[in-house]
Amino acid sequence: MNRLTAAVLLMLIISSQKVDGQTDSITTRILSGNIIDDSLGYALPNVHLWNETAGRGAVSDDSGAFHIGVRNRDTIHFSAIGYEPFVMVVSPSSTQTETVRLTPRTYLIDEVVIRRFSSYESFIYQVVHLDLPEDPVSNEMREYIQESSTAAALEADRERAIRDKVERFGYTTPLGKGIDPAKAFQEKMMRQKKREQVIQAKFNRELVGDITHLEGDELTEFIAMCDFSEPYLYETDLYTIVEDIYTRFQEYQNMKDSIPSLNGDQ
């Protein structure tokens, strides 16, 4: 075999290998498999897959199974909340069905202190008075609290106006304006009973005790000091009442600190 023949054969072999490699790299196939937790072995749903080379993605189903179009040498990224990211480079040896194991990820957070609130009203007060940072989410929360408080106040004012109108003009019969004394008295007593129930729910000894942690004579003394009027307790929302109780309690403590006789000093 002369040199020319040998050179031609060598060029044909190299060209054939190059064409096979190009064909292999542009042929798309479906890569399927299952994604599982590496430590416990259970299936992981909703894992995001991203073929960085081809610019396409997929998500694993409820059983952890996935299907995505790939070519040889494509780079596939697997990511899920609570797990370390995983990267796979597709090779000719990659099987049609792969098992991908994701390693759980550990998140380090600062130390926190958990305390129990003495009452639901105390929880409301602390939440509303929480010192929020200046950011879009906190500003949106402030606006929501303000709008909710305004809406509650307007609704209470509307109900009060309706009650005033009914009490002013009396009972209206189906045949026209008129007053049925017995029925009007019965309805008035029912309204009074409901009024007392509303007031009792907003301001009672147990609630004030939970807020102030006072007991016995001290609690009785503080309740008398509050001296909230009946219309105020009926028409004012619970949050405002709790806030006023806190204010009065601070005044009560300051008063006790300033008067020796209240502290038992001689």
C-alpha cells in the first residue's frame, strides 16, 4: 500500500468518526428516571429540572418520576427546597432510566426564643405593636392592619346608627309606622341583654386578670380605676379596649410606685 492510499484511508476513518460524533451530539432523546431522598429513600415530588444546554425544564411528578429531552453532553440541574442541588452531565453511557439521589440540606439560623402569650388579647396587642422594618412586605402589612381597623370601626359606627334610629322611632309594623308597646318593650329588653353580653365579652374580670396578672383586691382596685363607661365598652372594638387597659395598667403601676401607702411602706 502506497502512501497516498494510506493517507486517504486515514482521512476517511477520521471523517467517519467526526460525523458519528456530530450525529450523536445533535440527536435528542428522552431521559427518564426517579428522584429520591438519599437518606430515607422516599420519592421526591416537585423537583425542578433544568437542561442548561438546551434551555428547557421539567418537574418531577408525585411519585418522583421525571422525563426530559436531552442530548449527549447536556448539563442537567436538579433542585428542590431543602436539598442540595445536583448536576448531571449526559453521556452516551447514560441509561434511559436514571435514579437521582438528592442529599438533604441543613439550614443554619440564628438562635430564637419562644415565649407563650398570657392571653389572645395580649397576642393581638403585641402583633399590632410589632416594630416592623422598613421594607415592601412590612409596609403592606401595616396598610392591611390599618385598613382592617378602619373597616371594623366603620362597621361598628354603622350598627350604632341603626340602633339609634330604631330606638328613636320605635317599632314599625308591616302596615305602617306605629308602636306596639308590649313588643317594643320585649325587643328593648332583648337588645339590653345582648348589649350586656357584648360588654361582658369585651371587659370582664378574667380578661383583665390575664392582661395585667393582677389578682384579688388588686384586680378589683384596678378594674374600679379603669372606670370605662357602658357606651364606650359597647361601641369600642376589643383591640382598642385592650390597648386602653394596657395604658391604664401602666398608670396604675406608676401610681403605686409613687404612693408609699399603696406599696405597704410606713
